[in-house]
Amino acid sequence: MDVYRTDRIRNVVLLGHGGAGKTSMVEAMAYLSGITSRLGKVADGNTISDFDKEEIKRKFSISTTVVPIEWEKCKINVLDTPGYFDFVGEVEEAVSAADAAIIVVSGKSGVQVGTQKAWEMCEKYKLPRMIFVTEMDVDDVSYRQVVEQLTELYGKRIAPLHFPIREDGKFVGYVNVVKQAGRKYIEKGKKQECPVPDHLQEYLNKYREVLLESVAETSEEFMDRYFEGDEFSVAEISAALAQNVQDSSIVPVCMGSPINLPGVSNLLDDIVGYFPSPNQRSCNGLDQKTNEIYEANYDFSKSKSAYIFKTIVDPFLGKYSLIKVSSGVIKSDDALYNVQKESEDKLNKLYVLEGNKPIEVPELHAGDIGAIGKLAKASTGDTLATKAHPVLYPKTVISTPYTYKRYKAKNKADVDKISQALAKMMDEDLTIRTVNDSANRQTLLYGMGDQHLDIISSKLKERYKVEIELDKPKVPFRETIRKASDVEGKHKKQSGGHGQYGHVKMKFEPSGDLETPYVFEQIVVGGAVPKNYFPAVEKGLQESVLKGPLAAYPVVGVKATLYDGSYHAVDSSEMAFKMATILAFKKGFMEAAPVLLEPIVNMKVTVPDKYTGDVMGDLNKRRGRVLGMTPDQGGNTVVEADVPMLEIYGYSTDLRSMTGGSGIFAYEFARYEQAPNEIQEKEIADRQSQLADGEDN
């Protein structure tokens, strides 16, 4: 592949709802540009961008893929992203590397939740965008209806550049609004001029008026000419459009059928003509030596620097760090300094990735996207620069995973292999997390949703040949006491030679501090228990609070006071006093009104206004206490509630079902509260049966 200067590069991310046709779009682009000699299909599992076995099996995108398309002496780095919400981390990484976006909308389904989320992401990252409506070859698809939906949501910014020509219900061509001309499709996406049908003249006038208004607003001169009724030339309209698209004041709408190619070559032309090259976008970091802002701005003449926006770890391909060059020209024999890890690496080779196919290149100019193999210490979010200018770029904010399940190795011999495999997968996917919950003797796997967790499990089996079982996690209950008790514990054994003797009298009461397992005090007088046994008594407490007498959960908030006891000059030992303390603790705890405490989380659920009633009703069913509702800027409401952790298992799936996928939530641990009696009784009974069956591990 040729090396491209910054001004000849376009970095474009494809966004949209799952199933809208993004991967088919990439396939059509690859075919038209000559990368492939046949048009792959998602259904056949032979597309460039969906190459992973899981993607082929499930027939949808799971990871972001880069496909560089050469078109009109430009290089378009197309980032194909997943449409399903469980893989939002992949989308966020891709958007951070893009300079513009194509929002792909299904003509059949119209504007969906994924369309709106894509728009919101473009707004957040200030990305210029175009909208491409697919499936125009389907007879009953209404392009006008989709345009009306978009206009209703986003107002005058929506400006159709093309609209379809149909003959006998079949999609045969389009009207170019800028040129006021018709085109009919012939083979392989080619077209020929044709007259605009009379019945479409009304729509041409309507859509052209929208365009001309936008063009007029780009300068006072144009505004005057517009009001005087002057005609703008095609060149003037195109130049003004490029300016409007780049500042996002106008969002062009195009259409076609990627599966059959129509409309895709137009889109490639528009990407080159209207979207900005990287050097028209800003990019700033912080020079660690001078502590000053470093304005990289994708300037090829400045010091070399790059940002790792994604990592690929494949058992067969190896590890690739995907970079976007922020400044300078990076060459294959360069030595680059990892600013975060404070280590220097000599590059062996530079690549551009064409799906899963690495193509070696001698250099990458500022603004280009490529890959470096075998950077052992590097991870997503790191900055590569020179030691002379150690620039640090801000890390992309990736969504936090809140859905989790308990996981176990199917084969205990695979525990280490599973840990290593998950570590590699976490390098690749920043929305995967593992937590070792030692207090409850369980390991937890976090992801963005149930489907995400299922795919992680499937990848472990397919890629790394290890299997895990996923099931419902144990909720980290705690045990404490509500009253005071006064008990004694005696450990006495005699069996030839030295016996064992330990005797303690202790008081137990609430300490008032649920953050700490226990507080230990001793007020022994007269040496009834010698001082050298006090540490043994505390050891007995340390062991006792790990598994409470009520349901074998960790104990919190207990104050233990040793006030008396007795000892034997020969038979007493540290072990005996430890055992005596354990006996005293069990008895004293159970006599001091023991209760189970359940964890409460503070949850924030963001949903469109129309769903707030459903969400609040559902939270009430989950024993949640709604604390308030706050409108946000995007026409949503943030519902805040305290909810028992026991009740939030499966919430991700339920919320998506309730809100059509538009609701999102976040939570954090708030505190422990006494569980209701019926919850306590059920939990204690369940735990006792688990312990009896030996399942508590």
C-alpha cells in the first residue's frame, strides 16, 4: 500500500444500530476500491471486517476493525464498529481515532436507538458526520420517511444530498440534489445520466432549498446573493457544504444498497470531498519535560508522537498496538518512547491492518492509522513519542462494566491458564474486568451485558481451549449484632502428658463501625489471663469474624472485651486460648441479637422521559428507594435510587427490554443495611444447605 500525506487521509468511523448494514458497507467499499474481487456477505461469514470466529458464528460485529480504502488518490481508514450495546467500548476506542463518522441507518427499520446513540457520540466527540440510509433496494422502504424522522429529531441540520428514483417499485437510480440531475445505475455501482422524473421535482425543490439555506449561511456575500435570487454554482455549493459538514452545522443524508453496491461510490466521493483531513482537526497533549501544552494537530513537521487507541491480542497473529499518528512521520526503524511506561522500544515493522491482514508499510504520516507488532509493555491508552518531547495525550474514556457473574474453571487444572487468557482479553477489551472476591470465595467476571459475558466465555473456549462456568454471584452479605452479651468460653482437653486449658470471659456489643470487623479491648485485672495470651485471644477473634456463626458471612461492627478468665500453669497455651475465644465468640454472637446486613448500592438510571414511570415502578419492585429525578441536557431523565445489591442481578437485560435499549445505568456501593426478616431467613436457610452440601467454595 502507498504512503499517504496527511491531507490525503480520511479517518471515518461507521456507527449505527446493530444490523443496519455497517459491515456490508465496508465490504462494498472494499470491492469497489479493488481490495477484493468478490463481494462478501455477513450471512456467508466471508467479509473482510467480521473475521473473528465468534463474529462469523453469531453473524454480527464484536470488535472494531480497520480497513484502509484507496479512493480518488486518498486513503480512507474505515473503522467498522459493532452496533450492539454490549460492545460500546470498541465503539468508544474507534471514535477516539476518527475524524468523521458515517451513521448507517436501516431504511427498513428507520431511526433506532442505536442511531440516536451514534448521534450522541458524535456530539460528544464533536465529529462531523453524514447519514447513509441502506436497504433502498427493498421495495417498501421509504427514504422520505427516514429523512422526516431525522429532521424531526435533529432539525435543519439534516440535508439530503440524494434521493431515490424508482421504476415499477424498483430502486434504479437517484437524484443528485447539488447538481439537480438524475442518475441511473448500471453494473458494479456505475451510473449514467438520466432526466429527473416529473413526480420527483417537488422533492428536489424542497431538498435543494434546505441545502441552499445552509450554503447562504456560510458568508454574508452568499446570504445577499441568496436573497437576491442568484444561482450558486455546483463548485460553490460543494465548497460551502464541505465547510458546513466540517463544523457539523449540516449533516448530509445519502442512500443506497451496499449489498448490491448502488450509492456506495457516491458515499466514497462524498467522504473525500466533504470530510476533513486530520490536519483540519485539533490534537493536544502535555509535554512532560516542559509541562506545557503540546499542539500536535496532526502536523507532519513536528516531533513524532502517536496514541495507542486499541490493542489486538490474537493467539495466532500475536499482539498489535493500533496507533493514530498525532504528529511527525513514524518510520519502521524508529525508536519510540512509551511515556506512561517510561520504556523505549525499537520498532521492527510498521503495518496497516486490512481486517486481520497486516500489510507492511515503510512509514506513517501524521493523522494516519496503523499498527505496531510486539510492543510487549504497551497497552491501550499509552502515548508513544520521543525522549526529547515526551508528550502525553489524554486517555479515551471507556464505559464502566456493571454486569457481572461468578465464574469457575470447569477443569481445576485450567485455573492459571484461564487467568492468563483473561489477562490477554482484558488488554484487548477494556470493558472486561475480573475481581477476586476473597471474602465470599468467588471470582467475578464483569462485562457490559449478559451477551458480552457469554461471548467472553465462548472466546476462552475457542481461542484458548479453556472452559468456564458462569452463574449467579453470591451477594456479599455481612453479619453483625444489635445487642450486648456476656459469655464465657472454655477449652479443656486432657489426654496423657500436657493437656490444653484456656478460659475467657468476654462481653460482645455493637461497635457502631460497620467498616471494621471488630474492636478488641481487654480489662483483665489481677492476672486472671496473663498478658502473653492476649494476642492469642485476638487471633481467635480474627478467625471468628471471617465466617460468622449466623450464615458464614464476614462479621462487621463487633466490639469484644476480655474482662476475666483463668489459666493453668502447665496446660495453658496460645492455641488453647485461641480456641476458647472462638467458642466464646460463637456463643456471644448468637446471644447478641445477630442480624444479616445487605449491601446497598446508589444507582443512577438515565432514560428518555417517556420511560421514567416504568423504570421507577421496576425499581420499587426491587425494593429500591427513589431519591430523586434530574433532567439532563439530552432530553433524558436521571433517576437516582438506593437499591439492595441482591435485587440488581440481571438489571442490564431488564432495563434494555424496558426502554428498547435506550436506558443506561451506573451504580456504586453506598453502605450496609439490615436485611428484612424474610430475606434473612431465606438467605440463612440457603447458606446452611450450601454448607451442608459442601458448595461454599
